[in-house]
Amino acid sequence: MESARGQLLIAGPALLDPNFWRTVVLVVEHTAEGALGVVLNRPSETSVLDAVSQLEQLVEPDDPVFIGGPVQPSAVIVVAEFEDPGDAALVAFDDVGVLGTGSSPDEVAAGVRRARAFVGHAGWGPGQLDGELERGDWIVESARREDAFAADPKELWGAVLTRKGGSFALLARMPPDPSVN
């Protein structure tokens, strides 16, 4: 098993599950025990201030809370870019990772360059993600900081596919429902 930690999973055209259709997932952890990630391109209509005001020291209060995935939709995960990656509970890549559940926002705010709040996450049991990757459900691309904090997250799926190039760039321009083309 090769770990997908720090990679983006881009939903392939055959992945029709509504939880993951045209999503981009940042894999935060991937071991033999399973995998955990967050969907980067599903901002909600709810602001951080309205949903989790105690995070306003870390996340801009007017920023949306993102729908991180279907698992534990009442739990909040903060993905951040850290001054010192050792402050992260889990480092996904470089200096980007998730805040520990026991961390006080006040304590870590000074060491966080930027952050996003997610409700829920994507999760896979042992071997499950490996099977999905072997089937071709996901297209894998290395994550970049600008992916985790995209200015226009709703356009991230097409932007990452275009960056990947070749036939993936063509896929990025595919209409949501090809039958109406």
C-alpha cells in the first residue's frame, strides 16, 4: 500500500456518489487502518461566525464552513497552514495539516497563517481507499497550499484537472450532465 497522504483525490467521471461527485478531497491520513480526508470544494451557506464562533481567532468569521464529507457531520475539523508544522495534530503535507481536537484556538492562533473550518470528513476503512484507487474512482494529484485554501473552491475540481493536463484537462471541461451536450 502506498500512502495517499498529502495527495488530492479528484473524483473521476464514474464516481456518481452524490457525497463525492466532482469533489476534490485532501487526504490528511492514509495508513493500513484506513484513511481520512476533507472535501475542499464544498463551501456551505453558513459562515464560521454563525456556526462555530469560537474559531473566529483562527478562521475569518465571514468565511464559509465547508462540508468536509459525510462522516461525523456534526464534528468540526480545522485545516490550517502552520508557522511550525509540529503544531498540527496531523500534517498532510509541508506545513498544512489539521488542528488537534484538544487545542484551544487562542493557544494556536499565533502559529496559524490561515485556516478553514470543515464539518464532517471523508473516511475509509482498512483497504477501502486502496480499492477505490485501483478501480479508478479517483484521480490522484499532489496537493498544493493554494488547493487547500482556494479562492474559488467551487472551481477547484476543474482547476486541478486542468493543471494535471492532457486528457484530464479535457475532462475538466466536461459538462455536469454530458447527455445534454
